[in-house]
Amino acid sequence: MPKPSNLDDPEIAAHAWGRYWRLMRLMGLVTVACILLAFGLLYWEHGFVSIHLYIASALGIGATLMITGALMGLVFLSSGTGHDEAIDDRVDAGWDERP
């Protein structure tokens, strides 16, 4: 039987999700700054080549940084609330399926 998670408590969950969304807003600002820096470097090195290069660069940089921030934020949320300790660990319970 899995142990109860701290995320089941509405007060703890609200605090944890608030921290997560604050991290995501900060990551959004960092992402915009990185995209603008990349645009500046691209323009300085190559001039205005094509709008498609700038669109693809913005989408690639933006998606990579935001997904990275979202996944790391979820790791911090899970670990910080004790949700990781609430799993049903089959190895510790002696349910290891090895022969």
C-alpha cells in the first residue's frame, strides 16, 4: 500500500505549485533573454538571412529551455514535497522479481 503523499494536502500542494509556477515565469524570462541574445549574435554574424532562420531559432531555443525548465521544476516539486518517498518500492518490500 503506497504511503500518502504531501501533495494530497491542499495547503502544501498550493505552496508547491506556486513555487513551480514562479520558477516557470523566471524560466520564461531567461528564455526570452536567450532568444534575444541568439538573434543578436545571428544578425551580427550573418546579417538578416531569412525570417525562417530566426523563427526556427526562436522555436528551438524556446522549446528546449522551457521543456528543460518544466521537467526540472517537476523534479524539484516532487522531491521538495516528499512525494518521492510515497512510492510503492517493490525492492524494499521484498517483491523483487529476479529469479
